[in-house]
Amino acid sequence: MPERRMQGILEAVLFAAGDPVTADQLAKILELDRESVKRLAEELETSLEKRGSGLTVRKVAGGYQLVTRPEYFFAVERLTQTVDKKLSAPAMETLSIIAFKQPITKQEIEQIRGVRVERALAKLIELEFVAEKGRKQVLGRPILYGTTDTFLRCFGLNGLEDLPELPTTEEASEGMDAEQLELLQGEDPQTEEGQGRDGDE
């Protein structure tokens, strides 16, 4: 089958899927091997760029996705201005902690933030940015939370290894108390769940 036609088929599949499609799935659909899929995706990305398309192919969440080219996103953003889906500052702080420290319990998140996180955590679960990842093998077996593929897609990450580097312990410890610093460094202090104010209000 001609290369241009194969690119067209791949473009159609990615457009129809919307969400990222793994290389294995594409290999099965296109009846190609993984290396051929990778090469075809790269060629489609180049072709879209050459013809000035508003779309591009992005490798994200372990798959390939057809997305808006960054320089044209301003126009797409206007389309969604009527619906405000921005995360609040407490929710973003909570999400950041989960992303870098996962799997992590609600109590551990609250020890780092210094406030309760019920509302922020519930919002992140509702948006499917965060999900339960099992239970910690300690007294009470608290729920462990981690990020999802939806989180990766929304933040343009192929995997958690693409998260930016954390600040040094010295930078991050500024303003933290002893318990928060212990948790930041990977310790698990046996303290009861914090009773501070609700930081999500």
C-alpha cells in the first residue's frame, strides 16, 4: 500500500480515537510491526508540519495522539472559554504532591500541605486525574492514590519520567516543619491524621 495512503489511514484512526492509541493497537489495526508504526507516525508528523496543518502527532501516555499544534491552541481555547475547567490552587498543589510522591495516602498529602484535602482530592478523582492505586500495608490499610493516563494526556506527558526535576531538599524544606521534612525525604512518621483547617475552602 502506498506510503501516503498509510499515513492517511493512521491520521484517520488517530482522529477517530481522540485519546492516545498505543503502538501495539496501531500495529494490529494497520497490520504493521511496532517499528513500522513508529516510523509511520514520525512521517505523518513531518507531513502535517509541511502542509501547515493545525494538527500534529504527539507521543503521550505511552501512545500516539492527534492534537492541536501549540501555536494554534489560542483559537481552540476560545472555543472552550464558556466552560471554566481550571483547577483551583489547592487542587493543583494536591495534584503536584500526588504526581511526585505517588503512591501516597491522603494522610501523607495532608502532612505535606498542612491542611485537609478532602475537596481537592474529590475534585481530582472526579476529573479522573487521580485514582486509587491500592492500599498501604500499615495499620488501617489507608488508600493509596496515584495519577492516571488522563493526567498524562492533559499535561502533555508521555510518562511520569517526563515530570520536571524536584527542587533540592534544601530548597523544598524552606518553611516546612520537622514532620513535613521527614515525609518529603521519604520517611513515614507514625502520626495521626492532621486536624488542621480545610485548605480547600
